[in-house]
Amino acid sequence: MKNLSLILNIVLLVAVAFLYVLHFSSEKVESKSSSSDTSAFDLKVAYINSDSVLKHYDYLKVNRDQLEAKTKKMDQDLRNRTTGLQNEISAYQRNVSAMTLGQARAAEEDLGKKQQNLQLYQQSLQQQLLQEEARLNKELYDRITRYLKGYGQEKGLQVVLKFDPSSDVLYGGEGLDITSDVIKGLNDAYKVEKKGTGAKSDSTAKAK
């Protein structure tokens, strides 16, 4: 019984000592925090819904339509070449019985080379489309970040976050949402750019 009492007293003594240290440590931390620079608490943050920006940005609409049209044209060209090769193969199969062994071998070699060339052409088209998509994505990223840099400096923002299902931002107050403002600014800048490009084209045509 005495041993139990002694153990309890030791435990209580340690607990009191711990609380004493914790109390004065927290006071030091609070004092240090209050005396430190509070600029971190003045951080101005906003966010954009990237899905909405990509959906309503006219520059992306125009370039995406152009890329889709180019893809369809390439696809149709590849289909035509494939159909042509299939017709040649069918013709060879119909006439092979009337060919000599040398003629058949020559025809097979020719068809084999055409098939390899078609595969290389298909790979070339795929690579070209991947490069076009990468170029468009980079240009899109550069345009948006360049605009946000100027927008942030004008509005006194230190950070602009991307808010979509894939981002780490789980909640953002409506007062921090600058999506509509950014979309309008991006499209206005793009309109000015298009007018400038059109004016240059007209002046070039007149010069010719």
C-alpha cells in the first residue's frame, strides 16, 4: 500500500513538473510569435477553377478546333492509304495463281515494303500530333501564368491556386474565386492580339 502511494506521488510530481515546463514554454512561443514578423499572415491568396478557364478561354477553343481538324485530315489520309494497300493485297490474292513464282515473290516484297512504309507514316503522324498537343499545352500554360503574374501584381496577390478535382485545394471561399475575372481578362487580351495580327496581315497584303 505504501509502495502504491509512493508511486502515485512520484507520478503526480512528474505531471506537475511537466505542466509547469509546458506552461512557460508556451508563453515563450506565444511571446516569440507575437514579436515576429506578421507578413506571413498578410498573405493574399486567390484561386481559379482551371476547368472553367480551359472551357471558356477562346484561345484554347480556336486552337483545339484547328488541332481536331488537322487530326481528322490526317486520319482520313491514313484511311485512304490503308484502303489503297488493302485493295492491292486483294488484287494480288486474286491474281497470284496466274503469276510465276518470281512474279509472286516480287509482288509480295513490294506489298511488304508498302505495308512497312504505311506503318512508318502512321507513327510519323502520331508523333506529329503529340508534338502539336505538347506545343499547345505549353503555350496555354505560358499564356495563363503570364497573365496571372500581371493580374496578381495589379491586385496585390502573392499566390493564385488552381482549384479542380485533381488539385490539393479542397475548399475555397467564394470571395477568393477570381475565375470569371481571369477568363474575361484572358479573352479580352486574346481579342486585342487577334486584332493586331489581323492588322499586320492586312498591311502585308497591301504591301504586296
